[in-house]
Amino acid sequence: MPEVSGNGQLILLALESVRAVTGPGNRNFREEILRKRFYILFVARGKDGQLRKIPIPVHYAYVFVAGALIGVLGLTGIARSYMRMLLKTSQYNELRAEKDDLKTRYTKLEQVAKERDIQIASLGSLASEVSSLYGLKSDPDLVSAASPDKVEDGQVSSSMNRLYTLKDTALSGATTAGLTLGLTRNLTTADWVRANSAPNLWPVEGPVTGSFGERIDPFNGEGAFHSGIDIGALYGQPIVAPAEAVVQFADFMGGYGRAIVLDHGHGVTTRYGHLKSFAVFPGQHVHRGDTIGYVGDSGRSTGPHLHYEVRINDVPVNPHKYLRVTYAHVGGFAAGS
């Protein structure tokens, strides 16, 4: 027996198997032991190193190993459950952060929408005031849009359309034409646009020397239909466009001599005959008051003057009902007869 020193020391001398027991009178016991497998645990006790044997059956070891495996598996499951819980907690925190961010953005959008409604209401009020100032028909949508509490999409569209229309009519000269013609009571900007597109500006300033309709032909003394009016003017005097138009023709035209035809849209055209020269070319867009040519005596003419026609769908009409304004050479408009 080996010596063992120290108090309470354990010496594990694992004997793999006890297969035989010595002694002549222990045969049956020996056979019983041989049929079983077990481990012996030696424990050293005391300072004298005495040993104590503790036999441990093999199936106890199997139970211990099985228990250890079950414990490991259980701990693994607990660890996995804990990890899943951590992952779900992280996802929840992310969703909560996204919710807070969306809530903040929504609040900002509400504020922006409220500010937009206030701006639109201000624009609607401005459009209404401008319309009232010029005597135009009031728009109920614009009036209700002046209250910023609740602004509908239709009111926004109406306000913006009215403002853009006022701007366009001011830039195109339709506002000036409407105000000059006295179109300021219970009318709309569309009336201004129509007035601006109508050829109501005198192309030259001068006396009417030949009227519209039946007259005596100055060349043969016979009765003839005069499709326009003759306006007496100085040779080389500038001729201006009576309204917005596109130059349809600018060339020599039989008895008209050098002639210009302007297309004002909506089937309205104007003709200018006996010109000295041109200041425009076909296809050119001209504005109201632009110089298009110069007075002359080309073609079948008795002297310098302008032959002026207004046609509706190519049918001559009396220009007198359109001639409402004369162009002032100082740069503005003045009422004419």
C-alpha cells in the first residue's frame, strides 16, 4: 500500500475493473463480483494516510454522464432562449425608435401643411383683393380661402390659377388693354384676354379717307365694295400691330401692293395694304403695339395711305367697331374714337 500524507486528501485510484478476489473460501462471492463491473474510489483520511474504499457501480457513472449531458443540453437551450429574447428586445427597441422618428416627421409635416394653408390663404386673399381693386368678378373660393382654418384642394387650385392668370394678363398687356377699354365691372380676366386679342388698336393715327362698304371706285367711277377702310397717313409712317398676332403673310399681293396679314387667333385676321416696306417676316410673333411696316403707296393706290381690313373667318367686317384705342407715341395708350 503506498503512503499518503496530508489531511483529507483524495486519491483517486480508479481501478478499471475488479475481476477476481483472492481467498479459498470466497468462490461464490468471487463469481458474483466477476459478474458485476464497478469502480473503487480510494479516499485518504487523517495524517497517517489511511485509505477508505468506496465502490461505485458502473451504472451510477452512466447516470452521472447522462445527467451531465442533459444539463449541458438544458443550459444550451436556456442560452438560446436568452439570445432570442435579446434579439427580440433589440428589434422592439428599433421599432420603437422608428415609431418615434415617424411621429416626429409627421408632426413636422403637419406644421408644414399648416404653414402652406396659411400661405395659400394669404395668396387667395391677395388675389381676391386685386380682383376687387380692378372690378373683376369675385370668386367664392378665393373669399373662403382667406380663412386659414381649413383650406380645400379646390380653393388652393383656384387661388393659384387666379394669381397666375393675373400675372399672365399683366405681362401680356391684357390688363392694360382691359383697363384702357374700361373693362372693370363684373368682368373676368378672360374678358381682358379677349379684349387684348381683339384688333382694337389703331394701326396708324390719321383721318379715315375711305369708309367700309359700298363706295365709288376712284379709278373707274363705278360702284364697288370696299372691304376695309383707308387711313390717311404720312409716307413712311410706322404701322403697329393692333393686338397679339402671328405674321401670316408679308409680300406683294396684287392690288394691295406690299401687304401684311396678321393672324390673331379665333379666326380673326387683319390686312394692311399699300405699304412702303416691311418690318416683320412670315411666322414671326408680334405683340400689341409692335411696328410691322411703313405706310406707302404701292399697288392700286391714289397716294400714301393705309388700307386696313378686319376679317372674321376670312369674311371682311367693319373695322370701326374694333378701333377703340390709339397708340400714343410717348409710350402709352390713349382712348380713341
